[in-house]
Amino acid sequence: MRGLAIRTRGLVHIYHVKEHDVAALSGVDLDVAGGEMIGLLGPSGSGKSTLMSLLSGVLRPSAGKVFVGDTEVSAAPPRDLDRLRATEIGLMLQGAGRNLLPNTTPADNVRFAQHPARRAGRQLTDPGELLAEVGLAEHADRPLSELTPGGLQLAAIAVAISSRPGLLLCDEPTSQLDHEARDQVLAALAKVNRVYGTTVVLVTHDPHVAKVLPRTVTIRDGRIGGEGRSGEEYAVVTADGFLPLPGHARDRLPPGTLVRLHEVDDHFELRVEEP
């Protein structure tokens, strides 16, 4: 299946906490091409996981729109959302145990996850072959209790891609793994992206993971605060003209700093003005 594109426009999400409203996202415009592999970065509470929940249709935005492929996820009825998550959107929650049925085997988990897609008439890969693709061929029929933390995460990947989705969303897939297991998980996700063209979006706090991804998007204060391409960080001008500074610049320019934008030949320069 070809990768599904993502498009969000003016995305806002507000949580009602006791007597207060908290804006987790404040006008997010994001475009991800079908077949891309990107990482969502940012400090805790910046809105990364909220954005993942909105992309999967688990949450509905307070305002704005979310498109996955040709479907407006933000307006789709529950029945259509159930079909999307069963066939076209794979979702990996943080922590392998939240994605797997206990007291079973990896193969059992894949078979169970495939039931909705098979009922919809989709022809799917045999569980054993699917587990071999992520590096678990020898462990397909072993109890989950015998797998390492890295092995459990690979099993969770197999479950998430069991229906051959066009979009795979992963929340901290390398969290609490050692370096070897982390690299195995990243290799499996890269293979899903490369071989099947699946669009992969993952949340991460790990600088190493961010460094090896072809594209990263940083969320700060509920907005897109920057993008990374091939190790270089860029600020992103939003639709309303907002220009969030990269983290290292924010550390040197405290709130209230006056900055002037100068046009020089064919480019612009930011200059700090004396008070």
C-alpha cells in the first residue's frame, strides 16, 4: 500500500482541566508527504502526543482540520474512523505492553490484529512472514514473557503494521531500550518505510533517533517551532506570520528582546536591537 499523506490546517486542541482551559495545540499547520519518515520532537507537554492522537482520530480537534490521505479525519463519523484504524492507520502506543495481548505469542497477536482487515476483504501477509520482516522469525511462537524489551517492541511494530497500513504512528518506540535494541527498532521502522512506502511518524525524546531521521518537526508551546533536515535545524514561518526561534537562539534572546528583520540583497538577516 502506498504511503498516506498528512495535512493539518489551523489545528487547535484545548483540554478542560477543572476550571481552566489548557491549549495543547495552537494553530498547527503540518504537511507530510506520502512515504515520508519523520520524527516529532519537543519537551514534555509541548503537544506531541496530542497531535498523534488527532492524526489517528482518537481525539477530535477543538478547531481546525486533519486530513489523512483523502479522508478528513477530524470530521469522519466513528464508523469510518474504526475502519481507518483497522485498515489504513497503524498506531503504536508508548510501551510495548500497551500494544500486545499478554500470555500469548507474537504470532497470536498479529492474527488477532488482522481480524478486522480480513473481514474487510484485505489480503494480508501471513503472521510468520510479517514477524520475519521485523526480525522476529525465531520468536514468532514463543510466549511474550520470553522476549527481551527490544523483542517486545518489534512484536508491537508487527502488530501495528499487520494490516499493511498506509500510515504508521509511533509514540516513543525506542523509549527505555538499550542502544542495540533501539537500533533494531529503528531499522525495522526504516524497512517498513523503505520497502512498503508506509508513511512513518514517530514521537521521540532521543537525540540519536532524531539525528538519524531524514526529517524532524519540533513542537514548542503547541506550535511548530522548527524543522530539522539532514541534521540542520530551521525555523518555520507559520500561516499567521509567527516565527518561533530555534532552541539555542531562545536561550540567548530572553523575552522582550527587540529583533529587526533586515533585507540584504536576496536574503534576510535578523538583528538584535539595543534597548
